[in-house]
Amino acid sequence: MNIQHLRYFLTVMETSSISRAAGLLGVTQPTLSVALKRIESEFGTRLFAPDGRGIRPLPDARLLEESVRLAVRVLSDAKRDLSGVAPAALKIGILQSLAESWLPRLASAWNGPVAIVEALSDELDKQVRGGALDLALTALSPNDRSPHKVLSHEPYMLFVGVMHLFAGRRTIGLAELDRQPFVLRQCCELLGSGRRVLAAANVRFEVVAKTRQEATAAALVAAGVGCTLAPRSWLRPGLRAVKVEGLSLERTVGLMWKTQVNERRAAGIAKNLKASMTSSSQVKAA
């Protein structure tokens, strides 16, 4: 058993598939299967079981995973230190409207150095396709053809200040938004589709402020200047979230990449991001 076998193990844990892991690693399926058998022999326990067309990690595999991940990181760092070569930073783009809530999770989801670029969705897509970025954490659309992995779905809601006339309501009808003073979030990823939904319902806001900064938009709404529409996770102190009946807007957050090498990286980052999301949800529930 060697460090390469440990990397094989981690890739299988991330993909739950021998064939998919072999493709990502550039090895044959028999080579990968033999490596897994050697690891099972070394630790004296069975780690995987067949599960449909894939395989399922057994409890001992999940217990072993973090220790293996730490061992690979330590050995890789030692090799880098001895060689004197600094590792290249992983270039990750993040959607501007996601930065405030997702950056802390993203920074801890990758073990190596990262270079982070904040941009709008069209620019992120362009940079991933052109190779300027390895990955992008962005809002996905139904028409996205680039390889991607969905992390979450969340509906759009109305956000108002605590003194707003809708602040005590749990739900409102879409028609009730007509002529309401509105703070326009210019970095909103659904500006175009949002306008179409509102136009179809004959709803027109009175735009009283425009900003590309999420913190500024939140401060304006909290101060009672106007209301705004944003994904559910946009909620922060000083604001109230109200469900809008008939508002069919939803944000899908995911990772986007281009190459097979980055597919493997995305799988590991996605797994860590989802784990942090689960932990955060459990803390809020407690």
C-alpha cells in the first residue's frame, strides 16, 4: 500500500463508483479494484459493498476517510517542502451575490492554496470555459451545459424592514407588490427572469435605490427605504422574510468546471461544502 492507493480510496469515497473514479484517476478499473483490496487487507476490514451500479462505503470506510485524507495531506506537504516547489493555487470563482455567505465555507472546503475571483455569473461561465478559472461557485441555470454539481435550491422571498407594513405577514400575494418601493440588487442573478415573472403578473415596483453591494441593499431595506426580492438565505438581522404566493423564482447553487482534473476537485469540495451546510443547519435547529 502506498500514497497513490490512499488517493484512489479518497476518489472512490467521493464518487461511490469504481468506473467513475478510474476515469477521473486515469487508471483501469482492475487496477483500482486491486488497490482497494490491498487497503482492505492492510486494515483488516471490508470497506465497500456493491450498491446497484456503484459501490457503497461501509461504516469502517467512513471512519477511515478523515485519517486517510489527513495522511495524504501531510505526506503531500512533506514532499512539497522537500522539493522546494510551492503548489499552484486552485483558481475558484464565486458569484458576487454568494460571496458573503459562502466564502467562509468555500475557503475551508479545499486543503490547498486558493485564488478567489468574485464576478457575475456570465463572467464566471466565460472564465471557466476559457480555462482562466478551475472551478466556479455560481447560480446554475437550466440551460447550463458545462459539467456541474448542484449544492442547493432555495426560493426567492420578499425582504422588508421590521417596520414595513408586510413585516408581520407570513405570506402575501404577488399582486400586493405592485407599486411598492423597491431596492434593486443589481448583482441579482435572476434579474431578467424576475422582470418577466413580474411583468406577466402586471406587477411594477417603484425602484427607489440601486446597488451592486449586498450589504448596502440590506441596510437600505432595514432602514425602511424599500423592500427587495432575494433568495431565502439572504436573511440577516433587522430584516423580515415574507413568502410571496405566485412567485416562481428559485436559485440553484452549484459548482461548475471544465476538465476531468477539476471534476475530481469539485467532487471533494462539494462534499465538504455539503457537510458544512448540514452542520450549520443542525446548529440553527438546536
